[in-house]
Amino acid sequence: MPTDHAPTLARGSGLPASLNPALIERLTARVTATADAERVTTNAPYTGAPLADLPVSTPADVETAFQRARNAQAAWAATSMRERQKIMLRFHDLLLDRQNEVLDLMQAESGKTRRDAFLEVTDIAITARYYARSAAKLLAPKRRRGAIPLLTHTTELRHPKRVVAVVSPWNYPLSMAAGDAIPALMAGNAVVQKPDTQTALTALWALDLIREAGLPTGVWQMVVGRGSSIGGAIAACFPSTGQLCVSIERMYVAEAIRDEFVAAFVARTRKLQIGAAYDFSRDVGSLTNPAQLETVTAHVEDAVAKGATVLAGGKARPDLGPLFYEPTILTDVTPDMTLYDHETFGPVVSIYPYRDLDDAIARANATPYGLNASVWTRDGAKGRAVAARLHAGTVNVNDAFAAAWGSVDAPMGGMGDSGLGRRHGADGILKYTEPQTVAHQRIQGFIPPTGVPHRAWAALLTGMLKILKGVGAH
């Protein structure tokens, strides 16, 4: 279980003492870059103070990383699944034992609260355990029905793609970095990853830890630089200061209970504790970078100028730090406002009334996006029925996002314009493999034996196909 520690802060920096120069130097040494590489400085969102001085990888460095990964991949693919499992389970244990170090890192780099950072630790522990335990079964050769029953022996094999490139964002620096690398590695691939520069230390920490767990050098490479250069209601709306791709930005409430719900929701939102703290005492942290603060501010100001009503929040809090913004609730939002159908990616939610379920479902589906949704009801069966009608890759009933995200045996991903592919479950590891079909025909099946007329052989096969239809075989 996590300890609610309040770490000593390095003098004058506003950073935990655990983030000492030795740790930073060890992590930055994991970046594939030349000794004389250009450097980039990241800043801590809580205070704006310098955090890390990172080497910037060049295109040549990226090619070096890929070559190292290719060189290491063959031996890694030949490593037994049992040995891969042992490494991943050791990583699982080390992650839980050393979580305070990465919690400090995530907060320092992203500005999120400790409780939001802890969710990433639990997510990656669950993901590591799941694929360690299930990869052997998911990747095992599968017998498939052959062209001709009993005569065709058909097997589906799964081969690694060899080297997988992962580009991970800053909003969930541990989940998005390690969460994609884990199944790729368990499938026998090598990984070359470019984390967002702002949160590169967290990704590098994960790499450092899994190497300590036994992952061979070269199998997971990390480069840093610009992509253009190198490659509850309360819990539902404001986790990671709204910088969560599956957090709620639009909320539809039945007209019959709208006033009662809104009053309670606003009251709870106004009580949220916002601020910087390296412990579990805060509900809402900081935005991560100035661009997000500009977007959030612009979206809210645009909505207010066009007639939206602010029921809570609605302004930045520079008194708390350079990138803080209050949890904000808006009503009277109309289609001409930017945030109506654009992602704000901040602590802002708009509330819309609906007449009946058909109206609510139609409104919720009136978007090209479809990543995550939630349904809240006392009637579980009814909630699941409504969920099945929503155009979203994951739908939670009486939960914001954790229920679906944490169900790692089931696929997670979006519909419509909300991305391609799936994380988690069989899909989450099979996407990192190349399927191969091997079909062994025991005797000639489609070419008649010597001396048998083609017409007679065709008639025989036709009769067989009709019989197979009757018994339900292919």
C-alpha cells in the first residue's frame, strides 16, 4: 500500500529530495544520444523551476537506437516465455516497492496530484502482471479449422514484429510509456520509444527499473526530442487536472433532476483542494505546460463571451503556481462555442439537460469521437443496455473510467476519430505480432488423384461441401 509520505524538499527547488542529481544523471544516461548532444531543460509545473537537463537525440541517434534494438531482438525473441515472465514479475514487484520515487517524479514532471500519480502505478502493476501471466496462452499456436476436415491440418502462429516504435504523451507518463511497451516486449519485440520531453524522466525511470529486473540491454531503447525531428462525477471530470483522454468533458443530466444534481455537483467541486503537494492531500493539481493553460483559458473565455454560465471555477490561479486552473463547471453551452465539440483537455466540464434516454443517447453520439463514456443509474441492467447504444470504445456503468481501463483482460480503445487499435486484453499484445497460417494437406484435396476425372472429383467435393454444411463444419 502507498505511504502518505511528505518527502523532504531540496533546498530552494521546491522538489523532493529523492529527485537528487545522481538519480537525474542516471536516468538521462539512458537516453540514446551522442556525448555532445544539444540539451533541453524541462521545468516543474508546480513552480516553474528547472527540473532536468536532457540530451536531445538526432535522427542519427534514432537510427542507432533502432539498430541496437534490431541487434538485441533476435536473442530476446529466443528467450523462453518463462524467463520473460520472471523479468516482468520482478519489474512488477520493484515498481510497487519503489513507488514513492516514481510518484515524486510524475508529480514533479506533470503537476498532477499524488492520488492521480498512484493510479498509474497500480495500472502498470496490473498490466505487467496480466501479460506476464497470460502472454504464453495468448501467443501459443492455435489450431484452426482446415479447408477439408480431417485432411487439412491448419495452425495459426504468432511471430513478433521485431522492433516496435512507441511515441508516448505527457499526460499519463508512466501508463502511456510502460503500458504499451510491456505487451510489445512480452511478445518478443524490441522497443524504441520517444516519450514526451516534459515527462521523459518518468519513462526513463521505467526503463531503468525493468533493466534492473533483468531485461537485456538494447531491447528497450529511449530517444528524446521533438516528434517532427525524430519520429463521478467529480472523479470523472477532474482527474489529472482534466488532462486525461478518458475524462468527462460533456455531462448529460435528466431535466427532472437537473437542478438538484447541479447544486450538489457545484458544491462538491468548490470544496476540492487545489494546489501543489508531494503527498495525498490535494484533489486537483497543476496543468503540465503553458500551452494547456492557454487552451483552457481560451475555451472558457470563448464560451463565456458567447453566453455560457460559469457555475464554479473559470479562472487561472497564479497565486498557487504558474499553471494552476480552477475546476470549472459551465452550463448554457451552445454549438457555436469552441469547447462544445472540441477537446479542452483541462479541468472543464459542461452540463446539458436531456428529455429522455433517446434524446440523451442521440446527443452523446453526436460527435465524431468515441473513446470513453459513462452511464450513472440505480438500475444496472438498464445502464448496461444504454451503454451498448453509445458510440464509444469503452463505456463504464456507475464509474468514470477506471472500471473499463482496469479490466485489462478486455480491449480498450476508441471508435470513430478516437484512434486506431486497442490496448489491453488479447488485442493489446496480438497487435505486436505477425500472424502466420501454416496449412498441411495430408492428401490431395483440390487436385484429383491420378486417373480420376476432374468432373467426377468436382462432383465428389460438391457433395462433401453440402454434407459439411449440414453438420456445421467449414
